[in-house]
Amino acid sequence: MDIRPEQSEPDVQARDEGWVRSEVERSFRLEHWEYERGRIDGFDYDIDAALIESTDATDESELITVLDAWGVRPDLFVYPWDSDDPK
């Protein structure tokens, strides 16, 4: 499961200046991928990857609604470096 905030021009400028801009009404892109188990640790982890579902959430409230609809508990999320997501 990948959840990425949508980036705007002010976000890019803030990143270039070395800080993160806060946005109360930020939207999100959600993607649920399945990978071949044997490829996750390799360079070509995305070969034969399957996009199961994807959608956009207009704000954090809708993000929670989508996660609930997909049966994904937010408390199970960890930092990317603590997950098996190869991205």
C-alpha cells in the first residue's frame, strides 16, 4: 500500500529550500500493489507487479474512509524503512 500526498508548486519550492510545507486540506493518492515475493529484495522488484486498486482522497477524512473501505487499518502502517515495500 502506497499513500503519497499530492504535491503542489509551493511544496516543491519548500522541498528545494529544505523544509516541508504543512497543508491542512492536502489530498492523497492511494495505490495497493502486489509484488512477486521472490523479487522484493532485488533491483527488478516491480516486474510482474499488479496494481490491485488505486484512488484519490481529497483530504485526511476521506483517506480514512478509503482505508476503512479497503479493510486497511491505519494503526498497522509503519515507516517505509520498516516495511517490505520495495519502493
